Amino acid sequence: MFSILNYVPLIFIVILLVMFAASAVRILPEYERGVLFRLGRLAGVRGPGLFFIIPGVDRLVRVSLRTVVFDVPPQDVITRDNVTVKVSAVIYFRVMIADKAIVEVENYLYATSQLSQTTLRSVLGQVELDELLSQREKINRELQEILDRNTGPWGVKVSNVEVKNIDLPQEMQRAIAKQAEAERERRAKIIHAEGELQASEKLAQAAKVLAAEPASIQLRFLQTLTEISTEKNSTIIFPVPIDLISMFMAKREKQ
């Protein structure tokens, strides 16, 4: 008669084999790679999909290849013209070479974040406040180039850097507001002066035309009387030119 105790060693071996096989199977999605270390030595990059490792011998480190959006916390920056501002930024980067991101630097996320903060303070400290406010695209491009050059050995690609917020002191905000108001007043005066100049040129041309044709002055006078008569009823004393009634006086003398 067979006893189940005779099969205990076999069952135990089967369970161990199943557990070994389960621990050897790895599945990585499309956006991840696995950096494989075998007995402490780099054995390559695995994934995506299904693959096997040797339990107890291999160690797998997962690395995401998706773009990371990192907010640089506000940094106190002193510009070249000695203005203290608080600047924050956002950085977009991703891992391009998974094994370098693990082997070349201890923590590529922390290293990239620290490098972005120091680079932000260094670059913005070399520009003036007006340049920081008006040439933000140029500054963003310079920040991106410096960060990408320094993170390249880690297998990290910095694709974009955007200066997000620039907080100015209250007194500087008032000074900029006054400057903007003065600039608007200057432009308004220039536009008004240009309008006066154009109007004077047109009036001078009209005066020349009226001087060449005396009858046109009388027609203009009659037109003005017509325009006045269309307004509200009121008594208007308007001098009548002698030239306008001289023709009537000449006809009366002939009679």
C-alpha cells in the first residue's frame, strides 16, 4: 500500500522548482529597462518583455525611460545689477542609456535636481533684471544646454528647461510699474506730436488751395453756416465777409 509520505520529497522538490522558476521570470513594460548585475558585475540591459534571471546570482535594477518633469524649487538669485529675485523653473529630462544612469551616478534623479538648482543660480546671476524679464527664451536655451552637457555622461537627456516664476521685491515692482507708465506717456506724447505735425501739413496744403481760388473761401464760409444751422437753436453772431456782399452792392449801384 502506497503512502503519501513517500511522495513528500518529490512534492517538496516540485515546489522548490516552481518557486525558483517564478523568481527567475521578469516582465518589463515598454517604458522600462532592467540593468542586470551578475555577481556584482554589469551583465547588460534587459527588456522590455519577458526574460529570465538567475535567482541569488543576478540583481535587476529597473529604470524608467519616460520623461520626468521636475519642479526646481524657488531659488534666491542676485542678478548682475544687484537685484535679489526668487526664481523657480521646471525641467524635462529622461534616461537615454539605462546602464549609465545606474553605474555612473548614485541617484540620477537627485543628482539632476541638485545640478539644476545650482545651474539656475549660476546662470541667472550673470544676467541683468531687464534681460531676465525680456529674454526668457534665450535664458531657457542656455540652461538647457548647460544641464544637458553635464548630465550626458550619466545617460540622461535634458530636453527642455522653462523659467516658471520670477518673484520681484515690492519696491522693484513699483519701480517697474512707474517705468512702464512713463514709457506709455512718452509714446502717447510722440503719437500726439506726430498727429499735430500731419494735421499742420494738411492745413498748410489746404491754405494754399484756398489762396489760389478766392471763391472757394466763400463756399467754405457758406458750408460752415450750413453746419452751424443744423445744431440746436441759438443766436450766432458771425461776421460776413465784404467780398460776399460786394456783388449785390455793385448790382444796386447800377440800378
